[in-house]
Amino acid sequence: MKKNLAIALFSSLLIASFAACSAETEVIEVEKQVVVEKEVIKEIQVPGETIVTEVVKEVKVPGETIVVEKEVEVEKKEKGLVIYSGRSESLVGPIIEEFSVLTGIPVDVKYGKTGAMVSLLQEEGSKTPADVFYAQDPGGLGAVSDMLSPMSREVCNIIPSWAVAPRAADNSCKWIGITGRARVLVYNPNTTAEADLPSSMEDLTDPKYKGKLGWAPTNGSFQAMVTGMRIYWGEEKTKTWLEGIVANEPIVYPKNTPQVAAAAADEIKFGMVNHYYLHRFIADNGENYAARNHYLNNGDAGSVVLVSGAGILDASDNKDNAERFMTFMTSKVAQQYFATQVHEYPLITDGVTPNRLLEDMESLSKPDIDISQLGDLENTQALLIEVGALQ
């Protein structure tokens, strides 16, 4: 009697995995084994044929599940952050890159003028891919405040109250200031004595300055200053001032930087700029550079301290990482970068070394203006068009 043994073995493997680093469980299921035993009982010799009779037995072995636990390191991938920036890449690109390196969060930044970013956000509406709007002035933030999501009070309370959007009952806010930026007049100290410096913006309408002034009416900070004038002076006085400046035939520049260079070259008597542009020239050319800032001390709208700031879009599906970005930008690391490298006023002073070239911000004569009200850019631009400052 001969015995033939046939064994069939089947198995399946199930692996459960997770996106983050975790303890994974490897499950191995061994199905029931079936042993088929064939036994030849007898052979009967019949003339002309052989009849073989078989008895088939099935032996079932109970199946079992083997569970193996093991630690598997899986790299967690952070969701990328999309930022619309009204601030130039040369100013904020390095610190945004630092945020990405330190957190591992990929960042995609779209750069442009603050006004252009506002228009783009309004056009895109709830379909915008942006998670964060980073503006060079509060006017831009105010213009899209209805598109911004409230941030936690932990973020809002870091910044001084004057540099934050109005807080809700729960102390949340829709945007925060990141740095302070004072409006000043830039001039050449070699050709203009301190005694001859104007005491207010109104002095600039004097006909003696005809052809000797510089301004950048398309610039967002300039428009925010004019919006502040409308709030502080009223519509009529602001319009009269603008008409007086236009009558003096100012030289029009696309932005602040060339006004500083023009003042140093004695091509203009005064330029209307933000304070920090001069300090970049001094950093590159030394302290003998032939231009200086004049801070108006009468508290009128021309001495307003604006803020660059940011808010989180309500349409964002990445608000956690967006808030991490906001927290980082108000950290000592970022605030020191702005003070030292960009020459702006840090809004967090604890642990941040002040820039020795800057006037103490507490000594500046700021007008009593709620900067959260500087969002009415549309009517400011309409006024600039009306007086002939914009086309």
C-alpha cells in the first residue's frame, strides 16, 4: 500500500499604517490548513483492467492569527502654507524661509503690492488658496477684514493693543501687527538746516517747495497715511492739503527707496517715506550717508506709526499651521530679525535688542488714530484720483 501526501497552505498579510510616527501592528492570518490524505485500499485484478478503490480523508487544522507588533518610523509631512504677501521678498523672504526650516512646514509665497493682494483676495473670495495675508500696512488688512478668521487670544495678547485689530468679547482678533513703521520726511542735512525743517505736513504746501518735494501716491503706506489724515483732519482739510501738494508739482516716485536716494543727491528737499528705508542706505554706505529722517513732533497724521501685519483667511483649511506662523512672527527670533536686519520697530521688546539707529518709539509723537480704521483705501484712492495725484 502506498501513501501520497498533498499539503495546501494559504496565507494573507494585513498591514495597518498611519501618516505620523506611531506603533504599527502587523497582522498575519494563517488560514485553515487542509491535509488531504489519499489511501489506496486494494487493487483488484480483473481481466483487462485494474480497479483501484480510494478512501479520501480530510484532516482540518484550526486556523490561527499571528499578531506581531513593531515600531515603524514614518516621516510626518506637514501641510504646506500659502501666504499672500504685500511685503517685498527682500524684506520678509529670509524670515519666512527660517520659519519653514525650523518647523518643517513648506511655504509658498505670492508677492505683490498690498493693494494688488487685496484686489486678488476680493476677486477670489471664499475660493482663495491663501492661508495667510501679510500686508505692509493696516489699511490692507482692514480692507479684507471680513475675509479673515478670528485668531486665538493667546496670539492676539502678545502684541500691544494699539497694534491689533479690535478684540472680540473672547479677546480674539482678526489680525495683528508684526512690526512698527513710522512715517517721516527724509532730507539732506548738508543742504537743509534743522531750523528749516517743517513742523507739520501742512508746511509742505508752501509754494517755496514747488518742484522740491517727492512722494509715491501709489504706495500702500502713503495711502494709509492719507487715510489717517481723513480720520484725523476730516475729508475737506485732507483734500485741501492734497491739492496744495499737487500744486507744488512734486516729483512722483514708484516707491520709497528712490526718494531717499533723491534726497541724498539733493534732487528733492523732502520725501515722504517710512523711516527704515534710510537705515538700509546707511547700512550699505556708512553713517556719513547724506540723508536723515525728520520725525514730526506735533502729533499730526504725518507722524503716524503704521504696522505691517497679518491675518488668517477664513477660507483656509490649514489654520493650525497658519497660527503657528503668526506665533513665530511675534517670537524673539523674528522680532530681532526685523529690528536688526530690516530696521523696523519690533512690537515685542522683551528680550529683543533695539536698533541703535532708531529713535525710541515711545518718544515718537503719534497722532491719536485707531489704526484699525485705516482700511478705507477705496475712498482714499478715489480722493487721490479726484485731486489729480492718481490716474
